[in-house]
Amino acid sequence: MELVNLTRRTEIGSNSYWLKIGGKNVILDAGLHPKLEGLAAAPHFSLVPEGKVDAILITHAHQDHVGALPLLTRREPQARVFMTEPTARISDVMLHNAVNVMTRQREDDGISEYPLFTHRGVEFCSKAWHPRPLRKRFNLMGDPSDSDREVTFEFFDAGHILGSAGVLIRYDGKTVFYTGDVNFENQSLMRGASFPEEGVDVLIMETTRGDSPVPTGFSRANEEERLARGIQRAFERGGSVTIPVFALGKTQELLAILWNMRLRGQLAHVPIYIGGLSTKITGVYDALAETSVRSHPELQLLQEMAPYVLSGNEVQTISPRKKCIFALSSGMMTEHTLSNIFCRRIIGDANQSLFFVGYSDPNSPAGKIRRAAAGEDIHLEEGSPSIPLRCSVEEFQFSAHASRDTLRNYALLLKPSKVVLVHGDKPAIDWFQLSLFKELPETGVIIPEPGRSVAL
Ligand SMILES: [Zn+2]
């Protein structure tokens, strides 16, 4: 059994790993790097002999896990692609949206490699998708199988976003479990992960939050209270609240948080604005509410919260009226996105409030604002004039990723013979390496160098 890390660097970046097991080639995830441009954002698929991939297993529909899938299926048309049904529904929306974004970037930024694939490419790709349910074993042809003589896979709910799953691969009495992105605790919509609790020989584990300890006394319920009070204060000042969110996952969790606040009498029926992609994805959450693993299966977010849909044109002109909530993507306020464009009109206004509810890369526009002092000049887009930061900025923690302690405890519970640390920046991986070295001295801890084969 061998593993090759197909990503280009050891960092949060993107995800794609080549597992050689039982004479088969299995690719785990096919993500695009969110911060790189052009083909450099794609994994090193050329390391895999062309036409030899048997199966591709996708853990969830975030771009850094599925964004390069059309490139991979173009090289590997014979490969079957397996994912959960919600992941298939959302991936379709995400990949078609990616074509539109790349086409615009080709025009605006002159990136000649874009789009890396077309709408027809996404349609071709999706013909190879075979949705499979949680907690059932299948062979790489997609047929149910309990045989240890063939390579099988089984999805387990990962509690990260709708459809997210970890995957257990079995062959000849050996097991490999890849967590994908996971959250062990309940969010407002997603329930905590339900992962295998024994019988894992090799654990491939995400490490996103390895360098950030959970503050003492932290609880999600307290955080919701704090957010409710923050919104009330902002409204009392006579302004609106802008919350940069990812279109997939964070938008729907935030809508559920606001719905809860309304039920508790902490929030009036104020107008809520979201973007078009967020609306489409929320529609998938609603359509699958009763058949997917989540809390409040009765809650139809679009119907209950009735958000206004802001188009790319409207966001240029709409004025931030009093007592509104603007939950706009992207979460990191990347250039050309709704949150970046809209925030240019609010950050210089002391009556307005800007709330962050999740992770931002320190070098992203959101990261720059979070580091900045009051009154400091902020450049939200290259070439645009700088604006002094005068709005109120507050931070809240509603991460969709497991805390480092719950992840470490999961590894301690399994006591695997090997742990492979992936999807983390260096300080995060270092923390896990040291902590597992101390507490699981019998376990081999592997940090897979990009492009190098490691024996499992
Ligand atoms: Zn994710």
C-alpha cells in the first residue's frame, strides 16, 4: 500500500492523494488551490500514469476538494467517481459556477489558461459520478461488496457541510480511513461527525486548526449569544451588519443561526441579503432537508428567512440601509467578489459593522482588515483607492472544522499504526506531529512530501 501526495506544497491549499492499494489506483479528492491561478492551482495529476485510475473518491463539494475534478476525469475517462448524493448535487452547482468565475477572470485579468474547463466539460465529468449512501460498503465498480479480496470503500458522515464524508477503504484485512474535512461537534445545521471508532490501520487526517487552540470557556451557544448582542448593538447605532461568508456551508449555517435568534426573540424580521451562488446552494440544502444528515429537517431556509438575492450589478449600487444583514460571499473577501465590492462602501463609515465568523487567510483582504488598527488605510482591491477603516469590526468563531483537541482525541481513540497528516499549514502540522509523537509513541506519523511515494 502506498500514498502519493498530489498537491504541490505542504499547506492548507488543496487536496488530492493517490492511494495504491490491492493493485488499484484510487484518487482521494481532486481540489483546486483557492489562492493560486491557472493550471498551477491544480494538483500534479501527471504523476499518475495516464488512463490507469480505477476510482476517484470525493469527500465533499468545497472547491479545494472537488474543483479540479473535470481536469482529472478528462485524463481518466474510465475512472468511476464516487461521492454522496448531496455532494453530487452541490458539486454540480460549484463546478458550473467555477466555469463562470474563470471565464470572467480570463476577460478581467487576462489569464489565458482560463477557463480550465467548460460547462460541457462539467457535464461530461458528471456522467462519471456515482452517488453512494453513507455506511454501506461498495467495490470500485460501485457494486455492494463485503469481500476482503477486493478493494472496497464506505462513506461516513463528516459533519462539516451538507454531504461531507470521510471514507474507509478496505483491502485484504487492512483499512485506511481518510477524514476529508471533519467537525465532531454539532453546528447549527450540521450534526457532529459519525466516524468509525475502531479498526483503522492508517488514518489520513486533516489538520486545519492545529495551530489554534480553543479559547477557555468557549461554547457555540455562548458564541451565538455574543453574535446576537453584537447585531443588536450595531442596529442601535443605526447601521447594518455585513458578514463575509463562504457560499457553501457558512451561509446556510448563518441563516440557521439567525433563524434560531428569531425563535428566541433576539432578532426582528430584518432584511437579509445573500448572493446568487449562496441562494442556489441553500436551495439544495432545502431540497435535501429531510433526506440528509442534519438538524431541523423541517427548516426550509429560503422560505423561512426569505433572503433578498443580490446580483453582481446590484451590489455595486445598493446602499447599506439601517438594520439589514448582508451575508455576502466570499468569506475571505477575495477581489471581485460580492463581499469585497460591498465592503468598500461600508468600511469607512463608523455607523456600519463588519463581523467575521470563520477563518480568513492572513493575506486575504479579510485577513488584512482583521489585523488592521482603527483608522488604518485599507486597500481592498489592487488599483482601487485606499479607505480608512472606521466601521466597527468584530470576530466570532463558528468554524466548520474540528478543533485540534477533538481531532487528536480521535487519533488517540483509534490508535492506528500510522497517521498521515494533511491539509494544514506548517505550524498546524507541527502541533499534531509533536502531540501524537508524545501520546502515541507506537504510531508512525507521516507528513507526505508532495510528489513522493510513501509506504503505508
Ligand atoms: Zn471543506
